[in-house]
Amino acid sequence: MTEPFDDEARRAILRHMNADHAGDNLAIVRANGAATAVAATMTEIDAVAGVWLARLDDGGEEQVIVPWTSPLTDRRSARVQIVEVHSAAQAQLAEPS
């Protein structure tokens, strides 16, 4: 599969997510397997998934891979998919246990 953007665009997306959306990153990892995370950094993005590194409350770290619902084709599709993943995470975290 052809990558949806070049390295410069990939780095810009990661930089933006980590600089401007730390809380969103945290919600995404908590809803996708790292429930005890206290912080999260998006470390990779490609056509099929986003990858985050979650820092856990016990000091450990866990990699969280979240697949997109459809393959990314460009930066706009990356934005759409990240917003979708974040919205789903918020909804999941708001549900009573």
C-alpha cells in the first residue's frame, strides 16, 4: 500500500497531535487498552493505524495501536480518522462501567 503522505507531513501530524492534543491522545489510549494511562504520545501514523505510547500510572509504558476504520489517503483523511477515533474514545469513556 502506498503511504498517504511523505515523512515531512507525517512528522507535522505527530508534532501537532503531541503539542496541541495531549488530552485527546490520553483519551484515545485509555479507551483502547491502556486504562491506567496518565499521559500519551502519538509516535507513528500510517495508512492503516495510529500508534501511541502510553505512560501508565505505575511508571510503565504500553504501546497502543489503533486501526483506522478506512485507510488514510491524505492529510485530510488523517484528520477525519483521528477525530473519529477520539470521538469513539470519548463516548466509550463516558459510558458507565
